Amino acid sequence: MSDDQKQQALAAWYKLLREPEIRMDSEEQYDELLKAADEMERAGLINGVEWRGLVREAGAAFAKAIEGTGGGT
């Protein structure tokens, strides 16, 4: 595992978290974040603890994004 590869992968993951692609809805963003986290773990760039942290962050962002869509706002 290369620290440089890990840093690049994490930077790309956090960029997607902060700035979803154009025309990407919250569910698509969440799915892509999970796929990216899975791929990083599969490639050995992150361990299970790091993977769970990314999944939690993705879930929190997804929950926040959909909070206003069904809440009458």
C-alpha cells in the first residue's frame, strides 16, 4: 500500500463528499461514496476501521441532504 495512493484516493473521496458531480442526486452521491470506500478497502488502501468511518460520514451526509426533502420545507 502506498501512502500516496491512499492520500489521493481519500482526497478524491472527500472531494465527492463536498462537491457531488453535476446532476448527481443525494442517493447517487451516497452510492458512489460507498463504492469508492469499498474499492479502497478491497485494494488495501484503507482498513476496516477506516472504511466504517467513511461509510458513517457518507451516511451522515446523505441523511442531512434528504432531511429537507420530506420534511415539509
